[in-house]
Amino acid sequence: MLGPLPKFYRVVVALAAVLLFVGGGAWAAFMLPYPILVSAGASVGLGIGAVCAYLLVHQFHASPQPHRARHRRLD
């Protein structure tokens, strides 16, 4: 989705996405009437963050690989 990135930047983007969603999930669970569910909210945020990080850095269309043409002799 973000295009071809060097490995370091893919790791940084994925880590930022996961941390953002874990914090958001924990915060959302803390705002519920039962703040005991903060760990559950962080776990849900971790799952959603992992999926979003994968979608952000995954290349859906493989770059075309050069192929060598093989010619068959017609005898």
C-alpha cells in the first residue's frame, strides 16, 4: 500500500502502527465503565494493529521478474 520501502522503514511503519493500535485499544477499554478490561483492549488493539501493519507494508502486486525466453527447435 505504501509502495516499495527499504526494510528499515517497513519495520518502523509496522512498529508504529502496532503501538498506535495497542495504545488506542487500551485507551478505549480504559474509557469503558469497567477499566479492568484494559488488557483485553490492548490485545484487541494488538491484533488489529498487526493486520493493519501487514496491509500497510505488504506488496500485493509482485514486481515482474525477468524471465529468460526458451526457444524450442522445430525440426
